[in-house]
Amino acid sequence: MERAQKFYKDVFGWDYVDWSATTGTPYAGIMTAPMDSKEPGINGGMLKRPCPAPAAGQGSNAYVCTVQVENFDQAAEKILSAGGRVAMPKFAIGNMAWQGYFLDTEGNTFGLHQTDPNAK
């Protein structure tokens, strides 16, 4: 969990709150934006994977979170610098957005989404 937390902190600036005492198991609250902020965000949680990560080429074994970013290319550069890998290269959702998928340091798939009405 520590490596995954560092990855998402380095890429997206997320902070964490240790809620392990409350849950009785290792659990980190993910703070994507301050609770009193008008900045959009969706707070969540992170826990230790209870089974092995999907094998290479197997695809996801859970839902895939997508993070909206201001600049796809800058976010992708941070992901690669932090040890992430491309799972599906950037593609246009015609006249709407740029989308792409990555693997984090733990093998979890996640998406990037940049709104752009000029995407083609």
C-alpha cells in the first residue's frame, strides 16, 4: 500500500488518512481534495489487495477508475516517471475528450480523461 500511495501522491497529489484503527485492517482514506474545498474531487479508500494482481494481458478483475485531468500529456508523463506503464495509449473520443489507460506500480488499471471538444 505504501508504494501505491506514493505513486498516486506523486502523480495526482492525493493525500491519505490512516483509518486502520477504525476498520481493524490496513486502510487508507484517499483525500483527492480537501473536505472544505470547492475544488472537485472524490475521496475514497485504499486497502491491501486480498489476492494476486491480474496476470499480464489478463485485463482488470475489478472496475476501472478514471481520473479527469487538465492536461493528458503532462499527467501521462508523471505516471511514467512514477513507475506506471501504458495499458492503452491515448485516443480521441470524437469531439469530446482524450482518454487512455495505465497500470500503476501494483498492476492496477486506471484511466485518464481530458475534456477537449477538439479531440479527433
